Amino acid sequence: MRQAVCLRTGEVEVIQVPRSNLGPGDLLAELRLCGICGTDLMKVYDPDVPKPVQLGHEIVALVVEVGAEADAAWLGRRVVVGHHVPDYASHYTRRGSAPMDAAFKRTNIEPGGFADFIRIPAGHVRHTVQPLPDDLPDRRAVFTEPLACCLRALDRVTVTEGDTTLLAGAGAVGMLFIPLLQARSSRVIATDVRASALTMAAAWGARSVSAAEAEGVKEAVRAASNGRGADLVILTVVTPAILDLAMESVRDGGTLLLFGVKPGTRIKTDYWAIWRRELNVISSYSATPDLFPRALAVLGSASVPLEELITHTRPLADADDAFRLAQAGQAMKVVISRA
């Protein structure tokens, strides 16, 4: 079978690999769609990431085979699945830090989401596999995992009715925050350098201001918050300019949520201001299996057309082209299909 893998920095190759053997409680699923995540791009294009490296975790697949001890009812079902499973008895998981658990980082699907067939281990079957409703299209269901990541991020902060949130970075994953924040009755101001992203954010009900107009962003935040500043700033990208804008836009006692950070990011900041203003700095790294049902519920009820975030679909055979599109910023969201 085919698998898209990164063997050398900057290149994605489609190679032939053996189909994985199933354990007693495992499932084998055929790829339908898998989204390219910012983490996938980092693995491919960052020279400091060791190669070869496994790719793909935003998966929609069809179960085509079950292990000897797995429930045969899974056969023929479309599913989504998380790629990591924590040890539910660990110190980390019991304290709400499941993504920091050693088992979470060690477990994975095989050989990754960009493959003809994906082995889903028994532990994943018990904790992360979710059947899809018949009326939920693949192009919507493929957002389950990233949406679960957004849900966990918002669970780690306080969003109160009437709050103002500045969304710094309105790419595909940033856009997923908009309906979640609206459901919490927060005013949303989205900023990005791409006009197309701002247009879509405005269509979804956010106030959109170009990140190139820093004073305009800060003025929009002040106008929405009676001059206080944003209660929450979500950073889906972190650069010196974006961090300065976040610090100047957040209210005293407000929160900076670090959601998307590249390896090696080191930025000087005024820790005196963070301390004196009682700013909260929170990070959120990944999704946990318990959030997948919540993400599916959002996908089934959200009124915004999340599937419109997908601007390009490429077959598995053209995986390298798909990655180059995503890396070049020529697409909002790129997904890969089996055929």
C-alpha cells in the first residue's frame, strides 16, 4: 500500500509499505480524507525535526477489517480517530495534563493518516474512535480533531458572556474558534494579513481588521470593550509583532492563549508588564480523546459552513504538491484523499 512520508527536509514522498497486521482488538480503516495540519508542515519543512517522520492525524476513514477480538459492528462504519491515547491512571491525566503524559506522546496510529490503510490500535479503539453520523459529510468531519484542539484550548481559559476576544491569526484552525467563541457569547475580532481570511471571518460574524494596521486592531478592540482591551487574545501564530500587538490589546488581568507556536520561537517581552498587569499566559498543545464527541456535536450543530475552509483537495499520489501548496500559504486548508 502507499504511504506519504517525509524522508528528507522539504520533501514528501509516496512510498510502498506493507499493510499493517492487526492485533486482536485493532481496526483497519481505509483513508477517505486527512487534513494537512501546521504540525505536519513543521515536521516536513523544519530541518531540526529528525527524519523520517510520520505524517497525518486529521483523519476520516472507513473501517474495512476488524481484529479477532474487536466488535464486528465497526465494519463498514465511517470513523474519526485521535492519534494519541493517554494513560488514564497517570499523574498527568488525573490533573488535566493528558497531552504531557508519556503514553500520550508514545502512542499513535500506524503508519499515519496519509496512507491507503490505517491500523487503529486497540487502545485507540477503546478511547478515541468515534462513528460518524450518516448525514455528516467527510469534508466537515475532517475538522473533528482540530476542532477538539480548539475546545481544549478554550477549556483552559475563562470566556464569559460579553467578553471580547482578539483572534490573532485567522487561518483554518483560527477560524474554528469563531463559532466556539460565539457560542460562549464573546465578541470576536479577527486579525490576519490575508484579505481572503478576513473576508471569511467577517462572513462568519467576526469583526475583521488587517494585522498590517496595528492601530486599527487596537482601536477595534477598545471600541468593542468599552476601552478596557480584550479579555482574551488567542495567538494561532506567534511573532514579535503579533506578541507586541497582543500585549497592547489585552486588558489588565486578561489572558494570552498561545495556541500555535513554531519550534525555536524566542521573543523578548516585558515580564514587568505581565506581572504588574496580572496577565495570564496559557498554552494549549493538543486535543484529548474525551473531546471528540463534543467536537462532533459542534460539527453537527454549527451554522457556519466549516467545509468552506477546504480550498484544495489532492489525491494521495500528489501529496508533495499538497504540502507545497499548504506551506506556500496558497490555501486556507488542504486535505488529501485516497484517490
